[in-house]
Amino acid sequence: MPIQTTVSVLPQAPADSALLAVPYDSGLDPQVELPVPVAALLAHYEAKGEAGEIVEIPVTRGDAVGRVLLYGVGDGSPRALRKAAATLTRRAKGKPSLTVVLPSCDAAVFAEAALLAAYTFKIGAQGTTPVGALTLVGADEEAVRRGETVAQAVALARDLTNTPSSTKTPAWLADQATGTDLEVKIWEEEELRADGFGGILAVGQGSVHPPRLIQLSYAPEGADRHIVLVGKGITFDSGGLSLKPTDNMKTQKTDMAGGAVVIAVMGALAALGSRVRVTGLVAAAENMPSGTAQRPSDVITHYGGTTVEVTNTDAEGRLVLADALAYADAVLDPDAMVDVATLTGAISVALGRNIGAVYSSDDELADALIAAGAETDDRLWRMPLIDDYRPALDSPIADMQNADLGGRYGAGSITAALFLREFTGKRPWAHLDIAGVGRSTVDEGTVTKGATGFGVRVLIEWLTRS
């Protein structure tokens, strides 16, 4: 479901605004009469002007009472603006409307954050609703619409990821992609078999819901670059026969977050005027234990012919991504490839829940993604591809094995990235491991409990601003 809060732009605040937010350093509308001068109010509350700080003042609205929210914006940086905007939206939860006088800032950043903080996902009776309407005073209309488009793309990724796996099969995910305005191609089970996508088939063979490979194409006139985005689309990950413990399995409906990011980004490119040709690939499968599931010690043949010994069926994401990357290299001839995946629990240990990992074979590509992440607050940290760890993937009976059997090096996220690199054909490539940041356990700032949509903003920024 898209974000339900509507957003509009006005040159000045309506005199009857029941809930009006004004930055500390902005002059109040002459029609707003406060019981105490602003400077005295701020001094009384010892307000420091920090981002997210709010001083609430009751005001007269005819025979009713309205409220003015004096809010701080900190240093005015994009990150501070996002915090201020999100705090205001959360403060207005359940209210019919909120009018915000904007500081001098990028209105796209403010609108995006305010709307993301209004995101909800609920099956059944809705609890407290987000603010119904948001009016931004003094904002640039075009910038606001860009922020709204980005926020709705993030919301789509969250919706796809939050959807229960009882609904979200590989076929369902393919249907969501088909509903876009893009050119879409879907490989079903027999087509996957005929074309040699052995990794996707192997991961999905234990489920009653057959796998899919989804391809979305965006090709603007005059494009001089071609980028391929690859998303992990494991619609539920039980671990297969290498079964996950119960606590780890509870969140595994979100193991297709990377695929959701790719679908959401692809759907937003035209509206944002991207001049880059982009192909999105989502390798979708359900990883389940059954009498037909792949076994540890099985050997599978990936697209292009590389053989892999499966040492751990719970290291399945890299198996489906490998097929898609190999296909992209052999058939699509991209200038660069970026994959997005909730790939390893190890990266959560390394970077925690607020910063995503980027691995890359190309310094320029890595720097561009990190810069886009800093701009959008989808922050990325570059991790090393340590070639000394490559022997962890050696198999005695196949070209490779999919996991470091025995934990020889203890570098689970790095060895997973090294595995993926083998299928990129030495093209410029980056891998975003979003296992730590793809889910949130708290309602805070622009995120809500559940899927975060991490990766949508950084990829949109990279593909539309470069």
C-alpha cells in the first residue's frame, strides 16, 4: 500500500492551521499570536535547536485551541533535516493535517523524510493512523514531488518485503513486477531449466512454489550507460535442510528485501528522469526443506557452466544471485553490475543495524555508491575483498563450494562476496549486503518496525544524479 499521507505545497500557512510547525529561526505568521514571545519560550524550555527538538505551544483558533510546534533543525544538514521532518510527522500521528513552514533547505529531503515517517503496514484493523495531510509552506514544488516519488518507492520496497510469505510466493513477486510500466520478462520453472539456471532451480526445488527469474528493463532514449541491478528474492528462507533455528527463522519473510529494492528502484526511474539504461534482475525462490530439497554435498551447475558443491543449503542467496550475475555478464553486456541482498548475518556483527556494506571490484563504482549513500542517509561502508580468503571456497569435487565449511577464515560476509565476484566476468561490480539494515526492530526516525527499504534511496540517487 502506498503512503497514505497526501502532500501539498502552499506559499504561506493558512490562518486556521490547527497544527502548525515553524522552525526556531523563522518568523511566525503575523496571524499567529503566541502567549509568550518566541525567544522567551525557547529560553524557558532551554531549547537548543537540535534536530528533532520540538516545543509545543497552544494557540487560539477562534473558539478552539490549535497548536504551534517550534522545531529545531540542528546544523541544517540533510541528515538533521530528515530527523526534524520525521519527528514532526510522528508527533502529528493520528491528526488530520500538519502544516510545516520549511527552513531554507532541500525540500525533497524534507518531504521524503516526513512521508517515510508516516509509513505503516497493517493487515486487518488499522490502529493509530499517520497524519492525513501534510502541507509544506514555502517549498519548491518540483523538489517536493521528487521527495514524494522517492518516499513512495521506499514504501513499495517495504510493502513487498513486509508481505507475509503465505502470500508472497515467487510467482506473486513476479506478478508485482509485471504490474509496472516497464518491459518485463519472466522465466518460469521449465524456462529456467531449459536455459541452465541451476542455482535458482536448486534453491527452489524443495518448495511447492516454483522459482522465478524476473527481468525488468528501463531504456530511455539517448542512454550512454547500461547498469544491471540484481536482487536476491528469497520469498521465505527456512534454511532448507540446513534448517535455521526458530529465532532466526521468524524474520525470513524479509529475505527478498534486495529483490524488493530492485523492483522499487526500477519503477521510479522514469518519474525521476534517469538517463541511464537499467536492467533489473530478481532471482526469486522459496528455500524450504522437503523430500525434494537440495542436500548438503549436492553439486549444481550454474548459468554458464560453473559447478558448485553445496556445503550449506542456508547459504542459498549467493546461489540464486550467481545465476543472475552470470546471465547479466554473458547476455546483457552491462557497463557495471550492482547486486543487493540480505546475504549474511556476519555483516550485522561487523557493521550493526545502521550501516550497510559495499564490496566492489571497482574503486570508482564503490566511491560513487558511498557518496550516494552519504547524501541519502542510506549509509554504506566499504568492506575488503581479501583474496587470501578465497581458498575458503575451494571444493575437492567441483569448481567451488558455496560456503566456508568448517569456518577456516571466519569471514562469512567477505567469503560470500568473493563467491559472487566469481560470476561477474571481471566487469565493474558492487555487492550491497543489507542483512543488518534491511530490517528494523524499532520505530525511529524514517523507519518503522519491519522492512526498511534500505538501498532504494542510494540506488536512485546514484542512477538519477550521476
